[in-house]
Amino acid sequence: MKLIFEFVPLLAFFVALVKADLYVATLVFLIALPLQMACSWVWTKRIEKIQIIVLVIAILLGGTTLILRDPLFIKWKPTVVNWLFTCIFLGGQWFTKNPPIKRLLGKQLQLPPTVWSTLNISWAVFFFLLGLANLYFAYQFDTLTWAKFKVFGSLGLTLLFVAGQALFLAHFCRVDKVSEASGPPTQVTSSPPTQSDEPSDA
């Protein structure tokens, strides 16, 4: 539900682009994004810091597109945001005790440190590649094709990546369940030999 709710400004951007042009779509997006944040505040009574950062980036790049009438600034926005996520995941991996992915999912999952590290780096690489893909579509294709990738392609790739991560984590969940079901190993002790067990001198 949250993912669908966050998708609304992008969908509004795409519809406005199809009906009008990129500049109208950018204006619609800059209006829809803070409205989405306001609704999120009303429903959850909280706004994540990253939402504010994304809003600031959108206003800066989107506003520059509207002022200079240059579409490249708003086209760079997904790449800047994705590479910001890459820096957050890698910085958390190198300079903090727990990687960011563990802080996000640590209450739901119990995993070895090496697995948390693998997950964290995989998300960093995914966001970096997604940013590169956005630039490829921005510079090699027309605006509508870029927008289709930005709105629908990126979402599809993200869902596929999450599904792959779920399959990866399912292995560790099965291992944990098997370990819990088997319980601690049973200690076998031998009783001291009785008199009848001792060899006779006869």
C-alpha cells in the first residue's frame, strides 16, 4: 500500500507529460510531491528525513528545468536520488556499526553479519546501476520513452530485485527453522560397566 501511495506523484507526472509536455508534468510533480508528504503526515504523523531530502532535490532540479526550460535537470533527478541511496548504503556499511539495511529490517529478520553485509552492498549496487540506466534512457531516447522507464521500468526492476532478495533470504529462513526444530544435539553418555560386563580371569 505504501509503495502504491508513493507511486502517485510519478503517475501524475506521466499523465501530465502525455496530456501536455515535460514542463507541465514537472510542475504537476512538484505540486504532487509535497501533497503526498502532507497526506503521509496526516496518516502516520511522521515524515522520514529521506523524504525531505528527495523533495529538496526535486524542487532544485525541477525548478531549474522550469526556469531554464532545460529538460535535462529533471531527467537527472532519479539518478541523483538513486546515487544518494548508494552513498547512504555504502557509507553506512563502512562507517557505522550496523549497515543501513540491518537498521531497516533488523527487527523482522535475524541474519548473520555476512548476510547483512551482502544485502546492503547489493542494494547499493542496484541503486547505482538504476541511476546509470536512467541516464542511458535520458540521453539516448526521447522524453516519453525516458518517462516510461522512469515511471514503470524502474518500478518493475525494483520489484524484480526485491523478489530476488526474498528468494535469497528464504534460504536462511529455512535454515533457521530447521535449526530450531532439531533443537540442541543430544548428549550421549555411557554408564560405567557393571561387574558382569568386566572380563573374567577364567
